[in-house]
Amino acid sequence: MAGGGAPKADEPAPHPPKDQLPNVSYCITSPPPWPEAILLGFQHYLVMLGTTVIIPTALVPQMGGGNEEKAKVIQTLLFVAGLNTLLQTWFGTRLPVVIGGSYTFVAPTISIILSGRWNDPDPVSRFKKIMRATQGALIVASTIQIVLGFSGLWRNVTRFLSPLSVVPLVAMAGFGLYEFGFPGVAKCVEIGLPQLVILILFSQYLAHIIRPGKNIFDRFAVIFSVVIVWIYAHLLTVGGAYNGKPPKTQISCRTDRSGLISAAPWISVPYPFQWGAPSFDAGEAFAMMMAAFVALVESTGGFIAVSRYASATPLPPSILSRGVGWQGIAILLSGLFGTGNGSSVSIENAGLLALTRVGSRRVVQISAAFMLFFSVLGKFGAVFASIPAPIVAALYCLFFAYVGSAGISFLQFCNLNSFRTKFILGFSIFLGLSVPQYFNEYTAINAFGPVHTTGRWFNDIINVPFSSEAFVAGILAYFLDNTMHKKDGQIRKDRGKHWWDKFRSFKTDTRSEEFYSLPFNLNKYFPSV
């Protein structure tokens, strides 16, 4: 068959492409039994805690806050994440997606901290002033996603997405977070590595050896492995394994160093403007807007990965646009409550859907209830929030990998024997890794990015997007795929566009109604196009 003609009868047939992922135990609309759903929801809560704790732990001390302020910011971030997850699952895309903190907003927040406007001798007063400035910037930045989402502009952009241009975007949304994986595990390798090994052992091996078909070990692998390694880490701490070790090692390895349990109040309900009235600065708002736009592109990849792992059909552009609008409201709420950080799709929770094979909406709504519950009961929430960071990093190694592979899986719709496909794929993924590597390396060595004028806000507008792997790869693939000789009918097939024709509109596929229609008969008043 040298010329690539029709396959002979005895030749193996290729795997047929599937617009819904098969072998998922529970899809969006089919919830598991209540006891199982509650445990799975708690597992989602444990996984999203990582980012919720890591970001304030990095930012609050730089802002001038102590352990009390850190505990309060973590509680607020958790509370807002619970609210936003409920809003997104009820009125947004309706996918089982967790909306949590985002690393994309860290750079503009650090610029606000370093802006030189804060010469207050009292550190707590300085912390509050910086927090209020961050709130102002986030409130303004939220408008970009609210406008793009609810006006339908983002719908018009995403209508031109094809399976080919989605591959680099979704793949880099997962693989692009590699710096939070093993480098985090290696900060305390005697805890991180056992966590990674036990997680793989439970989820991929024991599940097929002990009681196969029951799905106990693979579905609850996170709870099993975290409990085992956390107890082991606590025994090391109590046994004095880290006494006299450098402070960095103690912070990473010890289970009693987070300072959260003693600082957290028993009961505290976060409320808007709890730090005072927000302050506004035009430059900082523009920088934060750019971060919000980058988060929007990354979240588009996150939404597409979640729709795949929830065994839903590809997202109609109007639904994606609606989800983006509600994510803008999520950033607005982050600004009003004062989380010190914006909101975007939690990539690690998207990966957890793949590990458990449970894409149920109800499970994620239960996890949102856990977020709200533990954010109000501060002391109980602080117990789980004090899990050592290397344990979280080990979880990331698996979950980010799953999201990356969701991106690669869209290649089933493309023609991989086309040189056009090979160029767009290879070039966008390579530059998606290479450009941010240059920007991040430059920043690590010089303590400022390649663009460093006197206006910090202007530097962020350029440096933040080029430091995001998903943004660079996604935008580049989208541009090349939509500009390179696409008029040809064969090229349309090579891109996989014909597979997605029936999902271009909400009404052209009956399954869209099942997965994405609004609750309480709201579709009558807010019809999807």
C-alpha cells in the first residue's frame, strides 16, 4: 500500500474518532450515589487547596501581612472559589469545573507590592493598603472578561477554533505548568516522591489487582495517598528528623510550619470590602487587565479539557462565551472580597476528573459546599490547608499531565499526514515552551523581565502574556490555523473542522441541550445560539 490507497481487508483499522470520551463512569448529568459523591467532592476540595494556599503564602508576607492575615486571605480565597464554582456550574458553562486562584495574576500583584507607594511603618497597615490597590485593579480587570463573554465577542473568536488549533492550547494549559510539578516535589523529596509513587500505585496498579471493577482505589487514590504520606510526614516532624535543618527545608517538609492552625479564627465569614475601600490606579488596572486576558485564554483551554473528561460534546461557542462572562464575574467577586488574586479554571481539578473518571456536575457542586463550609469554620479548614507543599506538587505531576494529554487527544480529528498540520503543531508547541522559558529565565536571573521600562504596569502588559505557555502556543496555533491557505476543502478536513460543524451552534446537536442548557427553565429568557 505504498501510495496510501484504501486499506486491504486484513489490515488493522485505525481507532475511530469519538466526539464524546468513552469509558467515563459518570458524565455531567449522571451523579454517583450520595456517599460516593460526597467523598469525591471532598477530594476535589483537597486538590484545589494547593493553589489556594500556595498563592497567599507567597504574596501575603511580601505585602506585610503575618500569619493572621495569611489565614484570612486563604479563607477569603476559599470562600470566593466556592461561590464562583457554584455560579459557573449553575449559570456558566455548566461543566463540572472548579473556579479557583490563578498563578497568572501573581506577576501584576507583585508589581503593585513593589510599586514604591507603600512607605507605611506599620506592616499590617501596609498590607491593607496593598490589598486595597490589588482589589481596585481586579475590579477593573474583571470588565474585560465580562464584556467579551456576555457580549458574545468571545463566541465569535472561538467559532474559528478547530481541533488542530485546540491541541496546543489545551496541551500547554496542562504541560505548561511543569515548573509546579517535580521542582515542587524536590523541595522535600522524602515526602514528595513517596506521594507520587503511592498515588500512581493506587490509581494505576492496585485498582486492577485488588477488587477490579469496584473502582475504589483509582477513584479515591488522592484521599488514600495523601492520608498515608501526611501521617508519615507528621511522624518525621514529631520524630525530630528536621530539627536543626535550614529554614527552607523546615517550611517545605514539616507539618507544623504553616502557622495557619493557630492563626485561623474558629468562625469567620468573609464579606466584601473587609480590608476597606479599594483604591484605583490606571497603570495597575491595565496590567491586571492583561493578566485577565491571559487567564481567559488559559481558561478556554481548561473548559475544553473539562468538557472532554466529563464526556460531554465539544463546547458550542455561545456556551464557552457564557462561561467566560461568569468567570469575569468571578474576578469581580475576587476584587470585591479581597482575595489578592484573580480567578480562573482550576487545571488540577480538570485532571482529577480524568483520574476518577467521574465528570459529574453534582460532585463539583458538593466540593464547592466544602469550600464554603471550611472557609467559614477557619480552624477546621486550616488543618487541611497545612498539608506540606511537596504533597500537593506530587498531585500536580499527575493532574497537569492528564490535562495535557486531553489536548493531544484532539489530534484524533486531524490529518497527521499533512505537512501543514505538522508545521502548525510543532511550531506552536515548540515556541509555546521556548518563549516563556526565555522570559522566565531572564526574570529569574535579573529580577525583572526582558521588557523593563520605568512603568511597571507597561512591563507587565508585555511580560505576563509571553510568560504563559498556553497563551503563546494557543494564540500562535489559532493565528496560523486561520491564516494559512485554509480555503481548500481538503485543508478543512485536515484541520478536523468537519467533525465540529454540528457543534458550531447550540441547536444543531440535541446533546448540547442535555449538557449545557440553563437550570430553572432560564433558557427561555436567555437563549443560547
